Amino acid sequence: MGRRKKGNPVHGWVILDKPLGMTSTQGVGAVRRIFDAQKAGHAGTLDPMATGILAIALGEATKTVPYAMDADKTYRFTATWGESRDSDDAEGKVTGTCDVRPTREAIEAMLPRFTGTLSQTPPVYSAIKVDGERAYDLARDGEEVVLQARPVEVFEARLLGVEKDSAEFEIRCAKGTYVRSWVRDIAQALGTLGHVTALRRTRLGGWDEKSAVSLETLTPFMHSPAAFGYLRPLSTALDGIPALAVSGPDTVRIRSGNPILIRANIFARMKDGFGDGELSGLTVFLKDEEGQPVALAEIAEGELRPFRVFNFSTP
């Protein structure tokens, strides 16, 4: 008989408003302790100097983390002109200085060049792996880190305010976009140097700042049922995935990890709910008749084939 995992089988999402100075790992650990949860993870790292939405998955919700990570993100941040830093933010060492300060007009004229599909080189202080090692670990050890440029998508960029030595921006972007790189690159295009001095994630997919809860609010509810008022359903990370109800023997087979045939009644519901497009290869969120999550499945060769099965049983 296996050893029972520490904690309780808690399942769902907590949208934490991460405070300044805390690592994402520390945020996950704090939430896990408050809920006494067996398992926890997060959907996208925030640096210690960043604040805002850190989506924390508990229990079976960890199986939906990739879908939350793929969601669009919105950031509000301050770029300070005149200095480059090795980390491209205020925590790094100064690597260069420049007396040029861009005007509001120059910044606004440059924004279209930094919207759309961009070629972006990630910061050397990033979690990207180089020969199996994190880039930031290599950089901290004094090793030269060379990262390749990659395409990223910035859907919208807005200038919110301008001061003599800084500017405040907001961007909405896709997975893999680095705000620090965006600031470094737009500064260079404006004929100066720049780095990030304040950063806040204000939206992740369907979760915005109003969805988030602070640790100050949660901590008094340590191991208390009141904390569960801030626990969001696992399914909130799957809003963009077509849902389909299964019942009876089909539910049993799917929960056992076995595929089911797409019979006429299932096909009719799929065509009614998913439209007339190509269904093969489509990911479907399967629920039982009570609306409880069953699995994520792929449509292939006339079958629904589960590849993530949700298990809410108590060990």
C-alpha cells in the first residue's frame, strides 16, 4: 500500500495577486499551505519584482496548466530610459548609459513597429534552458549566454504616460513574450537605452485583476473552509475548449482512459455545438451529466480519445 500524500485532495484555481519581492515558487507554496493541498503548480512565472496575476493550480487543475499558459496576457509596466541592465530590469547591473530621452511623439510613432509579430531575443536572465541548464543560472555563474531570437506576438501596445526619464506602457501579448526584451528593444530603436523598473500582470486569459486575491486576504483563512470561497473551478482554464457531456458507460470508459466511438447521438451534439468545421484533431473537454470534469480528449478516427483524465477520488 502506497504512502498517503501529505495534504488534502483540493482541486481548482486560485488567482493570486502576487506581491512585490515574492518568487512565483514562494507564492505557490503559500497558497498550497493555506489550502493544505496535496499538489500545486502555476501558469506562468512572474519575476520577484513583478506583481499581479499568478494563476495557481491545485490538484487536478494542474492538468489544465498548459491551457492557461497558452492564454493571452496583459502587462502594465514602466520603462526607465538612459541605462541598460544585464537582466533588462532594475535588479541587474548597469551595462551602459545614454543621455537621450525620447519624446512622447517619438514613442507613439515607434509603437506600430513593436506591435504584431516580432523577432525577440529573450533576456539572458530567463528560465529558458541552454544545454539542459536554466539561462539565469548560467548568467549568475558568469558564463556567456547566447539565446536565439524567436517570433512573439504583441497584439496591442499603448503608451499610458510619459515622464522625463521614463514611460508607462500596457501591452497585450501571446505566450513567450518578454516585457524586458520589448523595453530593451524599443529603447534601442528610439536611440537610447532602457530597462523595466515596474511590472504588473493585469490579465491572464479570462482572469483579470478583479479575479485576483491577495495573500493578506487569504492567509487568515489558513486550513479554513472560508478559503474555498476563493477557489475557482478547474474548468475556468478551459473556457476556450469545446465542451461535450458524456454519460453512462461512456463516462466509465473515458475515466478508465479508454476511447469511445462517436456514435450518431454524440456526433449530432458535436455538430450542433462545434459547427461544421473539421473535427478531426480537435481537443474536447468532456463532462458528465452533472457537469463535473471527466477528461480532455482528442477526436481521431471516429473516436474520442482521452489524453488527460481527471481523478477526484480521495487516495
